Amino acid sequence: MSSGTVAKPPATSSATVAEFDDSRFDCSIDDDLTDEDIQRAYKEMYSKWKKLQETKLHLENTQKSLRMLNSDTAKLDHIRSIGKSSRDHHGLGYTGESSSSKTVFVRGTVRYDF
């Protein structure tokens, strides 16, 4: 890996608190930091930031799914509470098949095959 590239974070989206624990680093002011130390710390910090962003996105998607599930559950509970059957769509915003053409009846004929 060249010094200008940054390591890619793992593809998983769930993180633990231990992954973000930085207590193992001693950051005393008297230490002389080398460019390699700074580069390594930056790569690790960037990797943790990317992991945090992926975890945040996963959380947002999970929360969205949960909100949709709760909304649908509330609608179904309402339908059940008013005693409607699952096939009765009237009164729920269902207008049926709306056809603009007029129905035309045609007289039938008897046909004999000889």
C-alpha cells in the first residue's frame, strides 16, 4: 500500500463499542511523532469514521423499515377494529374499477351446424 492511499474499511455494517475504543493509544505531548505514526493514526481514524458512517446508514434504514411496519400495523388494526373483511375494500379509498365506456349488450343468435 502506498503512503497516499487509505485502507478500505470492512464491508460489514454492524460495529461494537470496542471497535471505537482508543484508550490503548498513549497521546502524551512529549512524544515525537513520526510521519509514519501520523499516517497510521490517520488511516485508522478514517477507517473508524467509514465504519461509523456505514453503521449510521444501517441504523437509519432499520428505523425507516420499522416506521413503515408500525404504520401498516396500525392500518390493519383499524380495519380489523371496524369489522371489515379482507375482501371488502369499500370505504378505504377504493373506488372499484372505474370504466368510462358505456356497456353495450348484443343480442345473441342461435347457430346451427349441419
